[in-house]
Amino acid sequence: MPPTIHTARLVLTPIEEPDLASLHAHWNDPQVARWLWDANPVPLQTVANLIARSAKTFQTDAWGLWALRPTHQAPLIGVCGLTPFESTPRIELLYSLAPTHWSQGLATEAAAAVLAYAFDTLALPELIATTDDANHPSLRLLTRLNATPTTRIRVGSHTYPCFLIHPQDAGLLPTGPCSSMDRATDF
């Protein structure tokens, strides 16, 4: 059974088929798609495939993507979790949050909870995270997560900043709501 994760302000539940419409809408929000999908439209089938892949990795490896909600019954406000990186054995930390919930520290709170699960429960040795050069809130979030910059990664014709996150570095992660300074820069 895939785990539900609770933080001070969020409930993280594994994404499932009933999340398809809301996740599709979320990832097609122009402000979200700008950073996560290079502003390209995300087809419904792509989202369905990612939900199915997440369900499979939860079943086989106990990790995947979680829907972010303020309560169990609330609408999805984002997603955070672990996903295979391209065609490699690496595992990537992925996160996105609805613009209406930016600047509240929620992305940091969700990412910290997922990292705690990845390192404390699953004992994963390392994760990667990528972002866009111009996505300054994401770069600040990765800095708060003690992610270490490493060699840029090429995906298609683009290269992106890449970061490594290790269990010993994640020990300094916030576990509850972030400071007011963090909230002002988180998305």
C-alpha cells in the first residue's frame, strides 16, 4: 500500500487515476507548464501514463508521485515526489505547485517530507533534481534543501542545472512550516 505523508500543512497522497483531470489541468497551467514542461501543452495521455508509471513504481519500489492537498478532501494544489530520470537508473525529485499557493513555503515543506521518506524509510543513497536557469524560486528551494550543484544535464536539445541531494545533506531540512524568509521566496 503506497504511503500517505502528512506535514504541518499538507496531506501527500499517491497520485491515482481519479487525479487525472486535476493533474492535467495543473500541469497545463501556463505558469506551471513554463517550468515543468517548457511551456508545451501536456496531453491527457501523457498525464495518464505518468500516473500509471507512478503507481507501478509505488508497487515495485515504494516511491512515486504524491498529490499535494491541504486536507484529504481538498482539491489537488500540486504534486511532489520521486520519478525515474529519463532513461537512466537515477531518481529525480519532482515538484510543482499551483501559482495560487506560491510564496507560502509549501513546495519546501512537501519536498522536505518526500526527501525524509526517500532517505529515512527507503534508504536511497542519492537523488537528483533539475530546474531551469531562470526558475529562481526553484533554485532557492534546492539551496534550502542543501542540494549540491553538479554537471548540467542535457534533455533533448536543452541543458539544465542539475543538483545532487544526499541523506547527510538532507539532515538540515525543515520539517514544518518554513520561516517567513523562506515563504517569501518559495513557489
